[in-house]
Amino acid sequence: MERPAGPAGRRRTFAIISHPDAGKTTLTEKLLLFGGAIQLAGAVRGKRDRATRSDWMNIERERGISVVTSVMTFEVDGTVFNLLDTPGHEDFSEDTYRTLTAVDSAVMVIDAAKGIEARTRKLFEVCRLRDIPILTFINKMDRESREPFELLDEIEKTLALDTAAMTWPIGRGRDFVGTYDIARRQVRLIDSSGEAVKVSGPDDPAIDGMAKPGAVAAFREEIELVEGVAKPFELDGFLEGHLTPVYFGSALRNFGVRDLIDALDAFAPSPRPQAAEGRTVEPTEDKMSGFVFKIQANMDPNHRDRIAFLRVCSGRLERGMKAKLVRTGKPIPLNAPQFFFAQDRHIADEAFAGDVVGIPNHGTLRIGDTLTDGEDLVFRGVPSFAPEILRRVRLGDAMKAKKLKEALQQMAEEGVVQIFTPHDGSPALVGVVGALQLDVLKERLKAEYGLPVDFEPARFTVARWVTSDDPVKFEEFVERHRSQMASDLDGAPVFLAPSAFELRYDLDRWPQITASDIKDYQ
Ligand code: G4P
């Protein structure tokens, strides 16, 4: 594959997408161990204290830990892997989606006993929207699993994604001994040092000694079928997002992880060109550019420090440089950009296309912001998703209304919630994609701003961004629906409806109006 010369070509920036419990944390840990980024298994474990919705301590812990696990960088044989973590909670899905805008590929982890599960499918759809190439890791092969053919078939049918088996399991469950690498004709055994054994092919007698006779016979039959009828791996199909190479393994037993790293190294794209308004930015361009896809508040409630996560898209980010924040035109000194390793943050001296750096700031940076030291650019595509829950915020102490407004503004800039300001002057509504976000908002308003609040149902349950190619009609629409119009954080017009039915009913009568449940930050 042609890769850009220099540091950009050596980078692979990816995320893991999976349903809870499929083994993402375990696999992450093994990848990091492999890369020597962590010495101790268990370093990413904290994340697994799953919070129940009302258990703030756990939310807090998770938030704290996720600062350092948001980006994990490790290096194997000269290739720099940036693994961007997607939050574990279903409820944090908005953050997850935004993270997927900052990766160039994704690893889809599937539990071999369960196949494609709901969240995997949802995340997959986001990847597909962005044509993100996907590698598949079928995990937990050391346990009772479904038949591999059945799993491949399910991927093809439910995701409309072609599969190319790259390895094939020998034995199942307790009798699972390892995998056969189809292209390289080699066997990797689970109970070995991980070194692969070269064989002449699936019929090599050496394989007979590796597993129970029944397992070997079944393997040979299957592999004949795989080699005979299955689609071969084809790089272009993968890069375009139509085909996924499939690997079998066991994260828990640290098996199959090397295959995955090799595959990311060989096939996964290097930093891809990024679409900005007006033109596409190549990773090899000299001038530094990047966009903010995530904001994380610091844990210390006494400081309003935030870390903005910047995905570098081109050039070289150098410590001490002044970048321009395009939205305001103001310079931002990058005095202490941070790199993230498994447990640690380090001050970064330099970063390149594909890297993610944390930029401490006091609220200057917002999600979707572009930083550059070249011409003014605006990257497209850090999306906002229409909230699934809309609420009014009820404040006990009316004297603090102004403070609440400021606090909500800050929370919205961090992406914790969205706020919608109705045009008719009624109080702002907050919108979230998942209910846990409301708990987080409530706790943070109390802890960080001293504002005890409650939420009450709003008159509206649906919000959509509206646009039109016909300014006159648009004006008319807004005029007619004055009591249902609001502005989001950036002032974009939002149409509010009491129910999905009423939304459709209304919009059917206004064909010139386009309503969207996704908005790209600009
Ligand atoms: P997640 O981040 O995707 O939610 O999954 P996580 O890695 O936390 O794994 C979920 C459970 O599945 C854990 O068990 C983990 O040990 C187990 N697991 C992960 N990979 C494999 C595998 O390859 N084989 C087998 N047999 N199990 C695997 P748990 O019981 O929830 O936790 P623990 O008691 O093992 O710590």
C-alpha cells in the first residue's frame, strides 16, 4: 500500500467498537502490553467498574480514568498506534460517535458466542457513514462459541459487509488449540510462546499432532470450503469499507492479538486526507492543522480547566508554537500539549498527522474547533446528534438563574449536554442522547457550580435541525412555528415538536424544509 512518507505514514489511528462485555477492555490491555505501553495487566481495568445509572461515584471514577485512557499510544516495530477509547457506557454514545470522527480505522470486537449485538451494529453504522475501514476480531474462541461460518454469515447479512477470513480456528471451546493463517500458511497455537509454525498447507501432517483428530478433520473440511468459496481479502474493498478481514482469537488468553497488530500495520490506513470546507487537507501538508473532537473537564472542581483533544490532520505540531483558533481568529499558544499513554500523560514535544494531543485550556476550545498555523480552514464532520431526551432544568434558587445559564453554556461547550434556547423567550431546554448524561449534568452542576437542580419533562420531546434551500419558505416556516423554534449553542435553528408523529405531520406539509437529526459542527 502507498503510504505518505515520514511520520504520518507510520501512524495508525483507530478505535475499538463493540457491545459491552465482548472484550474491548481485555483486548485493549493486551494491545498495550504488546506495545510495551503498560507493564501491568490491569492498568485499564478501572474502567470496568461499570456504573449503574445513579451511582455517581462510579461515573466520577470512570470520568477520571477516561481522561488518561481516552487516547492510548503504543509503538510496535516502528509503527505508532493511536488507540482512541470509546466510552463504555451506552449512554455516552454521543461522545463515542464524535471519537469515531477522529479515527482512520476501527476494530470490531465480536463475542464468538453472541455474534453481532445491538451496540456493535449501531457503532458500525456510524463507521459506515464515514467509510471507516473495519477489521473484525472474533473474541472468546476459548469458550463455547457459535460456528465460524454462521458468524461470518451474520456479519454479511446484518451489516451488509463482505467478510474475508484471514485466520481460521482449529477446534472449538475447550478444544480450541489455535488458528491457521490462510494466506501465510502458518499455525499459531494458543499454548505456545505465540510464535507461528510454518506449514505446507491445511493438510500438513504436522497439524495432526496439534489438536484432537475430530477437530483436525473438521478444520480441514472447513478450510477447504473457505478456500473454495469464501471471498479473498481485497485491500481496496477493505479501504472503501465494503469488506472486513476477520481474525479469530481470545483476548483473555492473549491470543490473536499479534495477528491484529500485524493487520493494522499492514492494511489499516495511515492518516487519511480530511475534508475541510472548500478543500481536502492532505496529511503530508507542511502546515499544522487539526480539529477538536472531545473536551474533558478536569477532575478538580475548583478549577475550570479542560482538556481539548485535538486530532492532528497535517503538518507538525510543536510544543510552544502558536496555533490559530479559526472560529475566533485568536492565537492559542500550545505550551503544554499532552500525549497520553496508558497510565500517564506526558508533555508532547511534537506530534504529527494521526496523533491526538490534549490541550489544557480554560474553556477557549470547543468541540469542532479547528486549529492551524496555516491558512484558515474549517474541518467538517464532528457531528452533533439530535437528543433523545429533552428536559427543562428546574432551579431551587431563582436568584441563581444567570449562573445556571453560564454553567449550562459551559457544559454544552464541553459536549456534556446540548442546550436549546427557544425563540419565544421561554427557559432553555437541555437535550441529551442518553439518560446517564442527565445524571452527570446534575452532579456536576451541584459539585462544580453549587447549583442543585432537578429536571422536568419539557413540552417537546423531539428536536431537529432545520434548513432549506429556499430562504423565503424557511422564513415563513420559522414565522409560523415561532413557539416551536429554538437555537442551539451555535445559533443554528432547531425545530421542536411534542412527538415524532407531530414532527412528521408538520414537516410533511413543508417539503422545502429539511430536518436533520445529525448536525456537523462548523
Ligand atoms: P468490555 O470491555 O467489552 O465490556 O469487555 P471486558 O474486556 O471487560 O470483558 C468482559 C468479560 O469477558 C470479562 O469477564 C472478561 O474477562 C471476559 N473475556 C474477555 N475476553 C475473553 C476471552 O477471550 N475469553 C474468555 N473466556 N473471556 C473473555 P468478567 O467475568 O466480566 O470479568 P472477570 O471476572 O474475568 O474480570
